[in-house]
Amino acid sequence: MMSDRIDDATEAIKKATTAGGKALEDGYESAREYGERTLDYADQVSGGLADFVRREPLVAVGAALLIGYLAAQFVRRIPA
């Protein structure tokens, strides 16, 4: 009777451990795939941006100046 309860508890712990390990593996795999997709996307964006800067350097410099000015205005308005 007592040994049956111990066996049941042991089996439940084994099942929970197996399920937890599987969940961790699945989570790790999902995070790895998401990271790879993000890096691929960032690579595509940076390549496209580099091409744009080569084609339109003046527009790119103007955009960088505008973004810097807007960022400075935003930062100045944040209370210290």
C-alpha cells in the first residue's frame, strides 16, 4: 500500500520531469529559430540600406541628420 503510493509518486515525478525537459527543448529550439530568422532579416535590411546609401548618398546623409536632430529634440524633452 505504501509502496504503491511511492511508486505512483515516483512515476508522476518521472512524467513531470520528462514533460519539463521536453518543454525546455521545444522552447530552446523555438528561440534559436526565432534568433536565426531575426539575424537573416537584419542582414537583408542592412544589405538593402547599404545599397540605398551607395545609390543616394546625399539623401542618406540628410536622413541621418534629420533623425539625429529629432532624437536630440526628444532627448532634450525628457526630464532629468
